[in-house]
Amino acid sequence: MFIISITNNMESENKTTLMGLHKWYVREFEKCGWMVLSKDADKITQYKKSLNKLASYLKLAYDTYEENDRKRDIKVMIYNVKKLSEFVEKSF
């Protein structure tokens, strides 16, 4: 199993797999429906941050993987997250 290692400013290391990224990706699309119903500005702000973080991790995964099939799948996910982010910014 291929693991992507990401180090942030706090010197902690996060490890994620393509399977983990895909599950996160699916959850964010499901969560969008709840955000439409939500009146809580804090939850919506956190959702936007989560989308941005997901996009960053997907871009890192795209740069890290070498297999063309996986890169193609990740590229589709990046495009879809970008479109979702645009919708969220316009809607909320």
C-alpha cells in the first residue's frame, strides 16, 4: 500500500492513502447537502476549510503517484472538488 506523507508547520506528520482520500472526498459531497440545510455559520466555515484541505491533499497525491490510472482518478477528484468549492462559495 502506498502512503503519502505530509508534514505541516507544526512538524507533525499526517499519512493518508488513496482509499482514505476517496472516502474523505465522498463524505464532503454528502456533507454538502447538510450544509444547504444548516444555518450555522461556523459549520459552513469549517466545511469550506475541509474542502480546501482535501484539495491540497489531492494535489499532493497527484504529484506523488506515478501510475497513470491513479493520477487520472485523482485528477477527476481534484476537478470535482474545485467545482464543489465554487458552488459552496457562491451558495454560502
